[in-house]
Amino acid sequence: MGANPIRVAVLLSGGGTTLQNLYDRAAAGTLPARIVLVISNRADVLGLERAQEMRIPALTITRKSAGSVEEFSQRIFDACRHARVELVCLGGFMQFVHIPDDFLGRVMNIHPALIPAFCGKGMFGHHVHEAVLAYGAKVTGCTVHFADNEYDHGPIILQRVAPVLEDDTAASLAARVFAEECIAYPEAIRLFAEQRLRIDGRCVRIQG
């Protein structure tokens, strides 16, 4: 692969399909990453069961128990520091977190649309695909970006396009977009592991 495996944390709020994709690719040797920590903001989700089956250490840190965004974020990133995490990957994580200075440029998110379209607060999951269909868009896709302290705002790393078909439902469109996510996210992580990403203002330059 040309890169040593990096230590990754995955943050999730649901079924853990992104976690499964990254884990499978790492296990197959096509992704230079080792998932060393899973954090969920909900205790009752399939993603935590997946982590247990994968024998990955997992934590539940709820926004309610933390009391504030600042404390919630601190608990999450303290756990990442303790696990010596090099890259944090948001995989369907439905809570806002404040990214501390030492993790800026080390937190990635994947959004199921082509940012800056169909993004921002409240635009997640099926809401995104329903909005794409209601608008009559002919193409959509996914975006991997570095997360900052605004919703779906940080510098874009990769985007992949998916067609919107005449007979699409939100579910069928979500499945087509997720197939592109399964390619884009591992590729972005691989480029990070190979130290080929350079943030230049709003742009991410891919070296080499």
C-alpha cells in the first residue's frame, strides 16, 4: 500500500455501515488503517454491536450526560487522545462536536450529497435524498471533507457522482450514493495515511 496503517477512530450514531466498510477494507489489506476505537452517542445502536463483533474497543458518550457541547466534545477527543488516534472518521454521527486545535485537519466526514448542495444543519440521512428528489436534481453523490466547527463546511477532499433516476425513491437513491461512499471514504483515508493531502485555505491539494 505504500503507507503504514494509521490509528483510526470511528464516530457513529446508527447502524455502522460505514464502520463495516472501513473495517472490511482494512482487513482485506486495501486500506492502510487500523480502527482502534468506536464512539457512539447512543447506546442502543447496531454500530456498537458491530464493534463488539470486530473486537474493537467502543464507548458510548451521550450529549445529555455531558451537559454541554464543550464537555461532550472534550470527552470524545480525550478518549481519542488516550487511544493515540491519528484520524477521526465521522460515520453517520448525528451530533455536533467542537473540534479542538490539535485535531483540526485530522477529522473527516462523509456527506451523502455534493457539497455545497443539500448540506448543512438538518441535512442528514434520508432528509438529504428526499431533498435531492424534491428539487429535481439529475445528479447527486457524496463528499468526503475535513470537518471544521461548522456543519458540512470544511475543505473538500474527494467527491463522487451518482445519477438520479426517474423512478428513484429516497431509499434507492441512498443505496446508490452509499455505493460511491464505500469507494470515496477509504480513498480519502488512504491519501491521508500516505501524507498526500495538504490543506490550502478552502482547497485540499493531493500531492503526487
